[in-house]
Amino acid sequence: MTTTNSSPAATALPSLRLARERFLSGRPLPGGIPEEVVAAWRRARFFGVPHDLKEPAVAPPRPVESALLGAARPVLDRIVPALGADRSLLVLTDERLRVLWTAGSMPGLAPCPVLSEQEVGNNSAALALRTRRRAEVHGPEHFLDRWQDVSAVSVPVLAPEGGRVAGTLTVASSASRLGTARSPHPQAALAEAAAAAVETELRARAGRAERVLLDAYVRAAGGSGRAVADAAGTDRAAADRAVVVLDGRNRLISDSAQQLLTPEVLGALERTAVSARQTDAVREVGQPEGTGVSEPPMVPELPEGAGLAARIDPVRLDGVVIGIVAVLEPLAGPVPSVPAVPRPPGSLTGSSVSWRHAVGRAVELACSPEPLLLTGERGTGKSALALELLGTAARAAVEIADAAQDPGLEKALPAWPADRPLLLRHAERLAQPGVAALNSLLDTHPDTRLLVTYTPGAPVGPCLQRLLDKLSARSVPLPPLRERAEDIRELLPALAPRPAPGQPPLTWTLDALRAFERYPWPGNVTELAHVVRALAEHRRMSGPVRRAELPDAVREGPAARPLSPMEHAERAAILEALRRHGGNKARAAAALGIGRATLYRKLRGYRV
């Protein structure tokens, strides 16, 4: 279940109404207004949202296929009678806040087709999507006039793969029914229960989809007598047929297919899988003869010089395409050598909503010469993204200053030509002279071409805070990897070293991918890159990387509770001792110098 703090409107509804009126008229605001509410109003004004919006915003195109709507509809249909006629509105959105489904009604309130802040300003669905928690917005906290008497509670719906936010579920009702707008919303429990039921249905359907994909793989590889699945859900193909099964997230690859695949071919097949899920103009895999359906199989656009052909058939579940089966055949004759297609840099890889929004915002701000601040946890790719924003031509001319090595900027600033961009890394490590120098520079040259990376955490002094305040209007926070776990499957090939000529690319079993997505990655993309490079350099096995080959911490998954640095180190030592002694707990305890009872207690505490 998700929770949220009390709404700021709980004790200040009249003053919030007055503050909003003053804000819209440009007059000074009264004291005591929550900063997060004022910031939401400012964002709406920045996005150009008219406060007197009468008609719903223009509806964006809805997805052709929505697994979320398919799983949610039977759940929500059972909940609708509990809403009450003409009193509440139930709304389901996808991860882009496009409205997929509504039920119920409120007098004078027509549902909007999209609930993003860019279209309608502050609302509980946008807040729940951003915070990944239950969120409530009451009455005048909204920016729109038409929502001044609306109280709404929204709950994020998490997808089974990687815990990404698949959408939101909102219950909206009249604020007058609440007396005073106060958290929790009276239907918060209903919203949370509904979201939990939808997540359960999504998990059940995801399991069915994986079984259908595996069955399609077994049939294509030569039948159940020639290809089976191991306990980890990965493939052990006895046949020599080159078969690949993909759904845009999961992969099953036979040994023969691994010898033919290149990163470019695999990428083309992934794109074909995604395209196949959005159309039904192909015939079903395994469809019996004589059904009268004669659509030809799909033909993917393979890279020039790939040296192979691919026959593509869709895999269906309940009549909906969920993936593809690709049977690969090498072409006769020598394969012409072609230059490798460059892979996108790891710093820009990712298709999650949070990552696309952050990169898009950074690209937009980098088009003008004013300073730009990139914030985020260590390892999120701030410096790499900054260099990509400067472009290939400007990268050779950029000056790089690292406050971790030059806290006072005594070396960097005197040698910095004014016509060249400056990348300042680790601004949180700046000493007082360096902060003063930058403040002075920005006071005299506010259009300086300056990119700054900053990792929040340690308390900042007043001078550094003043610098951050100057840069805050043009700042972009980068999400941590644990909040965009769905990007891991795209990051893995981008971070892996390019294989030697004639060698297959690094691939992963489904079980290994799940372990990657469940691990919290405290070091973010940098930590993931270290793990991938180490596996590529030191593994001696062939075939996909299996879960057993992953580092102990990644393989075993996170502990059930947050651990201190000392506990993390202790847990890692226990796992390593158990690995060295083949799982024998008595020998592991002796090697660690502790009793068996102590070891068992620690194993229970760390859920090892």
C-alpha cells in the first residue's frame, strides 16, 4: 500500500483560496502558504495552462494496445457500484497520464482526456506518478477554476516487471462533501484497494504471457522433445534451429541463434517485436492449417550485410499479440563486411517516462547559452549527459573542472577562456573561494555557457545555497536507476563492451534480467556498468549470462529492510563465505569466526 502525508489544504482552505486569487492577479501572497502548492501553481503558469480552461485539453492518441486497461477493466467494473451515482468519478490513466477509462460522474465536471501538469496543472494523478506514492489534491490546491470544489486521491499502479509505474487510479469527489478538505480522502482506502487488485491481475497476466512465450519457443525450436526450459525459466535447446522469442522486454535465444546475432540484428528484432504488439495484420503462431487465414509472416528490416534472413511469426494471448518468434537462416555466400552501426551512448539510453522527460528537458534547456544544473544521485549519468548535451563538435573544446580535485577552482577559472563551455563536476564539493568565484561570475555574466553537476546529500552552506538558487530555474533532476528499472534491459547492451569479431553479443537469461531489475543499484548506472564490464571480461562460459554468474548482492536481491553500510559489508561477507564453502553453514560460520546460531540469526535478519 502507498501512503502520503496530510494535504497542505487540511488546515488552510480559506487562506489557500485567497492565496490562489492573489497569485492569479499577480499580487503578493499571504504568509504560511505551503511552498509545494505555490511551486505547483508556478509550474502551471510556466506550462501556459489557462486557469479558466473550459473545454478538456486535446486528447493525445491512445495506445493501440493497453495491457493495463485489459487487466484493470474487470476489477474496476466491480468497484463502480461503490462510487454512488452523481457523486464521484473513477479515472484510470496510463504512464503518460492519458485517460484510458472513466466511470461515475460529478455535476459540472467533464473528465479530461489527459491529466499531465503540462495540460491541466496540479492534480493528484500527476503527483502520484511523480512521487510513486498515494497523493491527494484538494480544492484550491488545483490550478484550474473548474476543479476548485474537487478533492481527489490517486494511487500509482505498479507493473510487475521492474516495479515501474504503469499508470494511476484516481477517485475524485466534491470537496463540499468533505466539509473541510482533509487527508486522508474518505475514498483513499477504495483507491488503494483497487490499485492493489489491478496490480495482482497484472502479475497474473504477466505470468501467463511468459508461459505462452516459452511454449512458442519450444515449438519453434523443434517440439517439446527437442527443447525444454530449465528451472530458471531459460532455454536449453537440444535442436540446432536458430530461434529467438521476444516481446520487447523478455528474450529467449537458442545457442544457434546466438552465433548469428549481432547487436544490430537483435535491435532490429526488438523493434519488430514492439511493432508486432501494435498490429494484428499477421497470422497467429501455430495456427492450424485450413483456417482460411493466409497472411504472410512479417519480414523485419535487418541491417545491411547481416548475412541472414529471418521468418517472423506473432505470438498471441487471448487474441492479442504479445511477442514474436523469429527463425533465423544464414544466407549462402560470403557475408560482406560493413562498418558497425554506432550504439547510442549509455548516458542517453532509456525509454522510461521519467528518463525521457529528464533528457528532453535537459536538451531543451541546453539549446540556450545560460547555465544548466544537472542534479541526481551519484552514478546517474550527470557528467556523461552533460557532455552529450554539448555535442560532438563542442566536446573537444569544453573545459572540465572537478570540484572534488580543485575545490577552490584556483586552476580551472583562471585558465578558462570565456568563449568555451565549462563543465563543473561535483559542485557539492566546492570550497568557499570556488563558490564565491562562481557567484561573482554569474552576477556579471548570467549568460555564461556553464554546465554544473550536483549530488544532493550533505548540508550546504549559505553561499553554495545562493549558487544553487541561481541555477534552480534551469535545473534538471535525473532519476535514480531504481526508479527506472524498465530501462535496464536497454542499458545492458549499451553498456556491454562490443564483442570481438566473430563473437556473439552478451545476452541474459530471464532470471538474470529479473535479478538486475529487483536490485536497488545504490551506485546507479555507474554500478551497473561496472558489473556488466566485469562479467564480459571474466566469464568463461558460453550462452546467456545466468543468474548464478551475477555478483552475490545482485543475485540474492536486496534485503527486506534498509541496511547500514556495516550491515551491507557483513551480508556480503556471509554470502561470499557460503559460496566458498558450497552453502555449508557450519563451515561458513567457522571461517567467519562466529557461531552457527549467530550465523542463522543473521541469515534470518538479512533474509538470505
